[in-house]
Amino acid sequence: MIQMKTPLVEMDGDEMTRVLWRQIKEILLSPYIDLKTEYYDLGLEHREETEDSVTVEAARATLRLGVAVKCATITPNAERVREYNLREMWKSPNGTIRAILDGTVFRAPILAEGISPLVANWQKPITVARHAYGDLYRDVETIVPAGGKAELTVTAADGTETRQLIHAYEGTAGIALGMHNTDKSIESFARACFRYALDAGQDLWFAAKDTISKQYDHRFKDIFAAIYAAEFEADFRRAGIEYFYTLIDDAVARVMRSSGGFIWACKNYDGDVMSDMVATAFGSLAMMTSVLVSPTGAFEYEAAHGTVQRHYYRYLQGEKTSTNSVATIFAWTGALRKRAELDGLADLAAFADRLEKAALGVIGAGIMTGDLAAISRLAHKKTVDSEGFLLAVREALE
Ligand code: NAP
Ligand code: MG
């Protein structure tokens, strides 16, 4: 039995991924590790019972203990409010956790033999880091009637006002929006990206549209450059990696031509869009991991996909589903490896490596869930159900 020192923060979740969560623990973890976790049930029923305070507690525990692993959770919408008879449309747990950790999300694809990226020259993973604060996601929007005008007013601390005309809407109605960001948040984002790149030993790319957005996007570019020069340049040199800034459209072109193997830091909207493109091109959303890194050095690992609702409804009717558990397994191995690194537990780190190798080995040997079988180029492949895959990984581990 492998022993642990500090417990992991364990955040349970919803639907099909909650089912997989239990099976992963039973089949792949508990037989080998004396698992120590501080358990928080983020399943929607329990969030309702606790008026969502459980999410806040779990996030605070992550700051305290340093490493968390999270199962996918339902973000309630109107439909879910009816389905679960909720008192309130509770906020997205990931949003709540991100806000408390003030973190940056890094999404990295898992590469397996036979599952080749749609972009033929991508041989190594591309990790997308999305700035998870501000811009379009915290904007103020309005419709302006014809004949009206929109202005940007800034009131300084001493009460001085500066006004700029955005647009005078002559003869037509129109639209306007106000976006913001803060130096503090951009600085945290930059530091999280530089640290992650050093940790991974990979180059960091960052891109914005500073030629057009001479104040807003330019600020991002300047803050990244200043923090790099003051705090990271020497370490990057020593590690043999580089920081590279370019315009967002040039970055997109270069990413497509690249062979991968770098971290791509994106502003909030770019990251939202580009991470979906990169995930799809690498094969499957079910093969994408996600890590939230706080500026204080707390890590939260999860799969990038959701609760796989459609599979869950079939599971509830007694059907066997073929749901891919790889990203959830890698969330566990990522968290265990980080815990091992912090606590100096070599055998725990070795187990995390072994489990990942076993999972990838099974896929390479042609045994996989339906989503992968549909895209695998292996000549001989066998589609298994959710549990069948976990049992095959268990056998490979033995
Ligand atoms: P989803 O759960 O990611 O699933 C969308 C579709 O992608 C599935 O129906 C399935 O396609 C395929 N898929 C995703 N993961 C898979 C896996 N592990 N194995 C096999 N196929 C997989 O997204 P959703 O249906 O839009 O969202 C469901 C719930 O998840 C929502 O309530 C949403 O709020 C929540 N969500 C949570 C998180 C999170 O906690 N991080 C992230 C996203 C969404 P087929 O049905 O065609 O097989
Ligand atoms: Mg998106």
C-alpha cells in the first residue's frame, strides 16, 4: 500500500462522471493507495442542501491544502432548476472556485497511440492557458436608440471626470459595450503562465491585438513583458525555454504550422474559443485535462468535459455506457503526482506515472471506449463499456 501524507481535496460531482469517479477509486486507486482525501460533495443535490456553501468550503480547502481533484459538475440552467427542484439557479461551481483561487486554467490534451491529431504536424500537446477574468465575461452592454450617443466616462478617485465619445448613433439604433480588466488580474495571469511553463519545461506564447487595441490589449503585452524581464527571464534562460509574444492572428497561423509542445496563453475570449478548437483537433474532448493554478501555488485538477448527461440517462435505464474515463483518471494522477512532489513521496509519483502509462497502453493495444474507437486509426480495436475499460487498465497495472 502506498502511503500519503497530506490529504487531497476531493470534490465529487454529478451524473455519469460521478459514476466513473466511484469506479476509478474502487478499481484503480484504493487497491494501491491508502487514499487520504478531504471529501466535499459538489453533487447538485448537496449544493442545494448547503445553499452552495460546500463549493466555497471546497475552494478554501484547496487554498489551505494546496492540491485538489474535481469531478465534473452540473452548472444549473432553467431546465436543471426544474429537474432538481432547486431553490436557486446556483452559480457554476468552476466559476466560484476560480474566483476564490484567482486562478488560471491550463487545458492540455492527452495523446494516445492511434488517435492522431487532425492537424498532422501537431506531434506534441498544445496547452492552452485561458485568462479567466474580465473582458467580455464581465462586460456591461446596452442597446442605444437611434439619435442617442454612447460615451466612456472615467471618474478618478479625486472626482475628476474624463469622457470619450464611443459613437453617436445618427439615423440608426445600435449597440455598445464596456469591458474591463485589472492590472492585478493580468499580473496574476502572467505569473501563473510563466510558472507553469517553467514547471512543464515548455516555451510560453502569448498573443493579443495590441496594434488595434492600443490601450487595452497593449496593457496585457506590457505587463507580460515587465513581469518576464523582472522575475522570469533568468529562469527561462537556465531552463532553455523562451517567452514569445506576437499578434493573435499571427499566433493562430504559427500554431497551425507548429509541431506543438508549448503553452499558449490566451486572453479570456481567445482562450474560450481556441481551447475548443485545440481540443477538437487533438481528437476528443474526453481526452482533455484541465488544471486551475492559483498565484499562491494551489492546483486543482479536473477533466475538461462535463457530466456526460446523455450517457447518464442511458445508464439510469440500466444500459451499459461506453463513457471515456481517461481525462478523469488523469485528473487523479495529476493531483496525486503534484501531492507526491510537494510531500516528497517518490512511490506515489511513480504510481501516478504507471497508471497513466497503463491507461494509454490499453488504448494503444486497441481497447477503448466508443468515442475513441470512432477516431482511432488502429487496425484492430475493441470497443468496451465504461467499466470494461477500467478493468483493462487494472489488468495492465497488475
Ligand atoms: P459534456 O458532458 O462534455 O458532453 C457533451 C458530449 O460530448 C456528450 O454527450 C458525449 O457525446 C461527449 N463526451 C463528453 N465527455 C465524454 C466522455 N468522457 N466519454 C464519452 N463521450 C463524452 O457536455 P454537456 O452535455 O454540454 O454538459 C453536461 C453537463 O456538464 C451540463 O450540466 C454542464 O453544466 C456540465 N459541464 C460541466 C463542466 C465541468 O464541471 N468542468 C464542464 C462542461 C460542462 P455523445 O453523447 O455523442 O456520446
Ligand atoms: Mg468554449
